[in-house]
Amino acid sequence: MNKLKITSLAIILLLGVASGCKKDKEEVDTIYPTISIEAANAFPKQCSILKRGEKFIFRADLSDNIALGSVSVDIHHNFDQHSHSTEVLGCNMDAKKTPINPLLYIKDFPIPSGQKSYQIAQEIEVPANVDPGDYHFLIRLTDQSGWQTIKGLSIKIQ
Amino acid sequence: MKKWYALFFSCFLASYVLAQSTEVSVYVSTTQQTAVKSAKVFLNQSTVVTDATGTAVLKNIPLGNYVLTVQATGYADYEKRVQITAANKHIHVKLKPEITELKTVEISSNAQNIRKNSEARSIEVVDQRFVQQHLGGSLMQTLDRLPGISNIGIGSGQSKPLIRGLGFNRVVVVDKGIKHEGQQWGADHGLEIDQFAAGEIEVIKGPSSFLYGADAIGGAINLKPVRIAMNQGLGGSVNLIGKSNNDHYGTSINLFGSNKKWFFDSRITYQSYADYRVPTDTVYVYDFAVGLRQNRLRNTAGRETGLHFNTGYVGEHFKTSLYASNSFAKSGFFANAHGLEPRRVDQALHDRSNRDLLSPYQRVNHFKLISRTEISHPTSKTELELGFQRNFRQEFNHYVNHGYMPPVYPSNMAIPQHLEREYDKFIYSGNLRHSFMFQQHQLQVGLNADYQDNGISGWSFLIPGFKQFNTGVFMYDKYVVNHQLILHGALRYDYGHIQFERYDDWFTSERKEGNITTIERLTRAASFSRDFNSFVWSAGMNYNSGKLGFKVNIGKSFRMPIAKELAANGVNYHYFSYEKGNANLNAEVAYQADLGISYTEKKWTVSFSPFYNYFPNYIYLNPTPHHDYYYGAGNQVFEYTQSRVMRYGAELKANYQLIPSLSTEFLGEYLYSEQLSGNKKGFTLPFSPAPSALINLTWSPKISDKLHNSYLSIDYRLTAPQNNIVPPEKKTPGYQIVNVQMGTTLSLNKQVFELSVQAQNLLNAKYLNHTSFYRLIELPEASRNIILSLKMPFKIN
């Protein structure tokens, strides 16, 4: 009986402390922004192909529950086949090779402030003299609270 | 404020009451109640030999807590902490015959209670027996069971302490009097401590800067040296350890010897483990499915060795010891993800063996040399500790050209191609303390100083090399008003200086300004220095009246910003973040109020320890909405900023003895943190442990004369979900796990076998730990693990 009393006392005390914090606190943002490449005109998608010496439009739907922050694109080679695709679907890979003049493209794009959703449409040029092969197209998206979502796509440059 | 300090201390010193001393009589007998004559009884610098009736009378012993030592030929040394009060001055000591269990120094739970009752802060004390019983992959995983203690872990063998949600450089680990210095700031680094070599372990929950220096703003873990009994001859013990989850095997062998004045103690520990298992065959790094062969986390194997040697002299008024140790560990990181970075790996190569170590992996070597000297004067004591440490850490990984790094590693680089990061740290430290009695005041004054030189190498850069000097002076007064009331007061002044070395990238980066593109090697860190100083204080009291114990403590603590907070300027690809230090940070300050209430009845005890903590300028790595392409290679900017932070919480502990052989225990912990200002106002702090409760049932039967200390103990841990998160964390669901421990001590022909068996995560629950390094990639915690440990003490005559 005594044990029961103590256990219940313990639980009550603990709950008491626990509930002490649940006063009217402003809700904080705990939701990550999202990157969607589901739209028909979104590009690139997993396993898309880019052509050397040509321009393409990077198009993706970005959204957040409160306000978007900024978006950053990183295109780097994956000739050694060891980095960061976040997609379920794999692509056909070329053989491993040593890079000579791989494309390296890093750029961040601001998003007009206060936007909950935004379709980015950014022209990117693939120089003619870069190594063809497997690349990663890494999209990093933040929201105003500092949550970051990463999408890593496997693409090919021909 | 200054006036207040002065008033506070004058109150302590001026309240003049005649010192209360008493006559203590110690009766020494065998376990069969036969008086032992000519036994030496040591208490508070007095030594008296027992007379023919087995009695020794020690005169003029001030009321207080002491270690009582009794030595007699043919019997094991007896050592016990006693509290001398007006009511408790007759002590009966039963000596055990000298057998192989000789070295065991009795640190009874009663002694631990005495210490808790005379300490105003909230403390937990455990010993090697606890380590044996709850043996985890590392010391911190073992201590995780204590309420208010958790750990930040990576893999099966590395983890860092987290005391009431504060960790890294906010917790000090003191090893044999000297602050252990490694790379405290990194979540993917372990703590280079051999858990078998620890004697008594004291965990101080809450700010302890006044005693342990600036970094102890969140608490301290004090690893005391193993106590060596004198006049033992040669002896030792062999420990064998096996774990089923990661095919871990290990041994720790101890050899010691002592005569009347000299002793030595040595230990060798070796542990080897394979990739550990999780209760799933597929993990998802982002959405990318990674298949696990035989549920094993690829490349998380490791090896560890620990070498320890301790020798010294113990005289009547002079004690000195020299301690040398080297701990080495080599362990792998999960190959399919290094931090948050998903990787495609050669699975066939990795899966060829579960014990091999391929990239990425780390090697850490920690060398330590500590000298401790204690000189006893008639009414005072002087202690000197000198330490030298070298922490050498290397992290190896395939070269990955992130950002602007060249696609192929240049052949003319002096840095080896697989060396991602290297930290080489030399630490010289010294402590000087003088303790003396002044009427009922037990006073301690002290000086600490340390100098460290940190070098860096590797192709990735996060923090620059630096040199740092810290020093502090303190004064601590423990005023024993009467046997019920003790008051505490402490003051400390600290000064610190940190000097950074310039660092330039070894590769060039592109910057476009308008139409002009510049190509240059970026300067990541400038050569600059900062000075800090701070004045901290602490005040507390204990009131113990029979069954009721009450303690309260308030204090101010401080912490100097660390190198990473002041000068980080690089990309942490483990988190896809660009971490940016802030050279203008102020020293972090914390105010804390602690309360402790305990009530002890014959069959049950309950203790409750709530706390409230306020930081006017908590240093925090804030994830911003921005990306940086020049310095940050397109990664999200994480910037060190300071914000006001409020934290509170409590631990609850209750024991109930159902019948003499059956007891039950409840341990609960709760913590709440909130940022009160800045960009993350309203958010919590990172790595906040979820509320958790542990219910234990222990059966300790007396089976036969040959089997003693037998126990069967079940821990049922319930952890609530953690929905209170801050970027980049994820909400962690609650979980329930069951751990079982059992053990016994078997005596066969004078040989003793201490056997313990543990089943951790008995039901093989799949759960996530909010404070795990791998939490962000949704990696579940280890699956069921059966741990066997056998300890065989021996004696060489």
C-alpha cells in the first residue's frame, strides 16, 4: 500500500512539474519547408539529363507553413559514386572515373520575403567544356525559422 | 553586489561559536565478535591502537565527517566514512579476515548518503560496483541510468556526458583531480576515459564553476582515483567482458602491490568490438533506403586499449602519487552516412567483415601524467596536483571535394589524402589547495591554472589552432553550525586568455561581384585574441534532522566561449551547415537555484531535487534562413549567437524495501528549456532530453555461504516523446525499454568470482534517442545486448 502511495506521489509530483511548463506559450514553428519536383514543368527531376553548352531552367515548387528563407543549388560531379542522392529511385550510373574539368556550380537565390510558397525558375548554363557524366543536383531550402530541407538529385550531363 | 559578498562572508566568519569536539571510542572485533587488540585506528589525523578489550579512544575529534581506517595484521583493511555527532561517537568495527577480497574499500550507500547530506549541491555518487552492474559501451552510457544524466552518443563506444540537458564544454570531467581535456565540443567524439580504471565517481548536477573552473557551468563528473589500501602485498584482478550485440570482447587486468609506505597500481584494458546491430534491416538516410546486412551498422566497429600505472608513497603527514595513463581508441563511423551526409558505399567491401575498420574512422590517443601530493599539518592540509595531457585525434575519410575544393586531391599536398581532420592538443595544468579548520569552519583556498596548445591539420577546416591560458583562485567555506545545519559559501575569480592562429584555405574559391570574378584562397581565421574574467559565487545550506534532509544552493557560474564559438568558420558537411563563430561573444553566465528534499524512513526513502537555471547570454549555434556560397559553399549559415535562456527541471528518486530481499526504486527526470530572446525566442535548446522515468525491482536473495551479493534487478524505462525541438532537430517519439541485470559473487577455495549478466533492451525495442548523434538520420538505437562480465580478484603471497 505504502509503495503504491509513494509511486503515485512520485508520479503526481513529476506530472506537476511537467504541467508547470504548459502555460500559454506561443507556438513555435516546427515544420520543415518542402521542395517539390512533382509538377510537370519542374526540372531537373531524378535522372534528368542536362546538355553541355545549353541553358536550362531550374524549376521547383517551394513551400513552407510560415515563411520561406532562401534556396541554394549545388551541382557537383559524382564520378566517384559516393555521395548524396536523397531519392529512392536510383539512376543508371556510368563507370567511375577521375574528374578533369567537372562542372561545379554553387549559388544561392533569395526568395522574396514573407512567401509561403514560391516557384523558383532560375536559368542555369552548363558550359560546353565540362566533363560529361554523373552529377548531383543538390537543392537546399530554408525557412525563416532556420529549418532546412535538402533534396539531392542524381542527374547526367551529356 | 560586492558589499553583499562581503556581508555574506563576514556573517560566516564572525558567527563565533566554540568548536564542538568529542571523544570517539572505536571498538574493533572480528565478525565473530572477538575483540581485536593492537589494531591501528585512524581518524582525523589521530592514530590510536586498540587495547586488550579491542577499544581505542580518540580525543578531541571535532564533529563532522571523516574516513575511519582500521588496520590489523591478519585482517583486511577497513575503511568507512563516518559522521561523528554528539549522538554517534561509539563505533563498532568488524574486521574481516585477510582473504583475496582485500582491496575492496567499503563505500557503503550510507557513506554516500552522508556525503549527499553534507553537500549543498545535488550530487550522485557511484562506485566500480555500479559500473560492473550497469556496464555500458562507455562510461557515460553506464552513468546514463542516474536521474538527470544522459549522454550524447555516436555508435556503440563513444559518448559525451549530458547533465540536466547541458553537455559539451558545459560539463567538466575531472580525472584524479585534473580536468580532462579532449575535444569536448564535438558530438562525434567520445570521452577518452577507461571506465574500468575509475574508482568512485561523483556526479555534480548543476553549476560548479567555483570549484572546478569555468566550464563546469552545467555540472561536473569527478572521477576519483582508486583507493589503495596499504600493507596488502601483491594482488590484483582479472575482468573479462563480452557483449552479444557487437561481438564485443574485452579484458581489464589489474595488478597492485603495497607495503606500509609504498604502493603501485596498474591496469591494462583491451576491448574490441564489431559493427553494432540495430533492430531493423533498412535505415532511411533521408528517403534513401540503406539495407543493413544482418542488422549491422556498417563500419561501426572499434578497438580500445587503456594502460594505467600509478605509484606512490603514503607517510603519516605526506602522501604522493604519480599516475600515468594512455588510452587509445580506433573506431569507425557508419559508412552510409557521415553525419547527415548520405553516401553510397562499396557495400560488398564493407560487408566482408564486421570487425574491419574502413573509412570513415577516427583514431584518438590520450596520454596523461598526473602527480598528486598531499601534506598534512596538525590542523590543516595542503594538496598539489600537476598534470600533463596530450590529446591527439585524427579523423580519416576518403577525400570528398565539397564546395570549391579541387575535384582531384593535389599530389603536392603535405596533408595525407585521407586525413579529414586532426586535432593535436597539449595541456599543462596545476591545482594548489589548502584546507584548514577555523573553529567550525572548514575552509579551503585554492589556485588552478592551465595552459593549452591546440594544433590542427587535415583537408577540411572547422576551427583554427589556438593557445589558451586560464587561471582561477577560489575560497570555499563549509561552516558546520551544529550536527544538523551546515552552511556553505564560495567565491571564485577567473581569468582566461585565448590566442588564435591565422588559417587560409589550401584551395581557391571563386567570388563574383557584379561581373568581376576573383579567385582567391580564403582567410578562414584571422590571428586574434580575447581575454575574459569573471567573478562567481555560490551559497548553500544543508539541514538534516533525523529523517528529513533539506538542502538549498544558489550560485553564479561562468564559462569562457570556446574556440569553436569564437572562431569556427567552415563547412560542417556532417550537418550541411556553414558554422560561423562570433569573435565578439561575451563570457556565458548562469544563475542557478537548487533545492533538495529527502525523507528517509526505515523501509523507504524519497528525494526530490528541483532546480531553476537562468542564462542572460547562453551561447547557441543558431541556424539562420540564409545560405552562403562564398565561405559556406552554398550551405545554410549557422551562426553563434547569445540569447537569454531559462531552464528548470527536477529529479525524483524513491526507494522502498518491500521485504528484506526485495526492493523497488523509482527514478524520474524532467527538464524544460526555453530561449527567451533572439531569433529562436520560444524554442528550446538543442539536445534536450525528454522526460523519463525508470522503475526498478531488485531481488537480493541470500542463497548460500558460497554465493553472496546476489541480485536480480529489472529496470523498466519509460521515456516521453520529445516534441519540444529547435532546428535542425526532429521530434522524437516516446519509447519503453527493459533492462535486466543479475549477478552474484561466488567463493570457491578462497577464490572469488564476481559474475554479472545484463540484458539491455531485452525486448529488442526499436526506438530513437533524442540525444544521439545519429538521431537526425533516423537511426534506431542498438538492439538487444547481452553483457557478461566476470571479475576475479587474486592475491599473490
